[in-house]
Amino acid sequence: SRGLSLEAGVSQPVGSGTLDLSVNWLPMEEVWKNPYEEEGRKSETAADTCGMRVKWQPSGGGPWELGYALQRTSVERDAIGDLESDLKRSGWTHELDLKRCFPLQSGLSLTPVLGAGYGDKDGESNRYWEGKAELMLQGVRPPWIFVGLISGAYQHYCKAHPLYGDTRREAIITLFAQVIRRDLLGRENLFASLGGGYLRSDANIDFFDSQSFISLATVGVDF
């Protein structure tokens, strides 16, 4: 799939910490109408994704950070979902994660992340539980910021797949790196970033094995 993502957020002191709230929208994504179609050329349909993320950390930029993300995906013409209700792909995803930052030296830090998620899809065989572990390396040398990430996740689905007669189990590994340039064009509130990565998924049902290359380019404004 491919798409253009839009995101906006605010930050507000709350009690002994800081609460960040952001909303996002992916309005131009495309997915297969029927991903299991084997004969002829597959046709695409639009998928609309929107969501929000809440993040809390102690005042003064303490080392702990707790986050929760909620996302809703709606597939416009879900041909496989119309044929088999257990395979409907629209629905919600919930993700909860806890981070702890360890400073290594001036401008360099290492952050392990533990997370859990639930995919509450309309089709029962597409619902899943997820466990996740990440390790993030961040370097800051103004006006440059570098972020490197390695992530592993395991997903266990809730019902046997009606086409393959087995309950899907999947292991996912992600590698990602991003470079951010702040104070762009001499303006303190303007920034840009470039990033890229690799994602590989291995499942007990061979159909779901996959690998993807990720790229992104961002220009943003801090208000």
C-alpha cells in the first residue's frame, strides 16, 4: 500500500508530567479488494485510516514515557469481506507501550520499549493480540537528530483462517533509520526529515510471509 499521512498534535502540562495528544489521518491509502485472488489481475480499493495517540512523561523530560494509540481503518470496497464475513478488514487497533531512556553520553541515548496491542477487526479471523519489543538509538547534535530502531513483534490471531484452516501466527522484524534537520532555512520552528527501513514478516501460513522497504520524507512546523 502507499499513501500520504497527515498529523497534528499539542502538548500540555498535566499534574506532575506532560501530556502530548496527536491525531493522524491517512486518506489516500490503497489496498487490494481481494488479497487472496489468484486468477487475473488484482484490483485496488481505497482505505481510510485515522487515529490518535496520547503520550505522558514526567515533568522535566523524565526517562519514563507511557503511550497509547488508537486507530480506525475503513476499507471502501472490501470484496473478500463481502464474500467471507470472518475476513473483513475494517476495524480498530489499540497499542500500549512503555519506554525507558538511558543516556549513554552527551547527545546520545538508548531507549528500550515494551508494548502490547490488540487488533479489533470486523472479521473474527483478522483479530489478533500482539507483543512487541524495540530498541531505539538516538543521537542529537543540533541542528541534526538521528534515530535508529530495531523492533520485533509477535501476533497471535483469534480464530482459524477460513481459507487455510489454521490460526495465523506471525513474527515481524523492523529496521528503521531517520535523520531530522531542525532550524530549517534559518527558521527555528521549521524542520525536515528523511527516513528509510525494512520490514519482514514470517507466518505459519506461507501466504502471509512478506518483506517491505519503507521510505519517508517530511517537512513540518512547530507551533
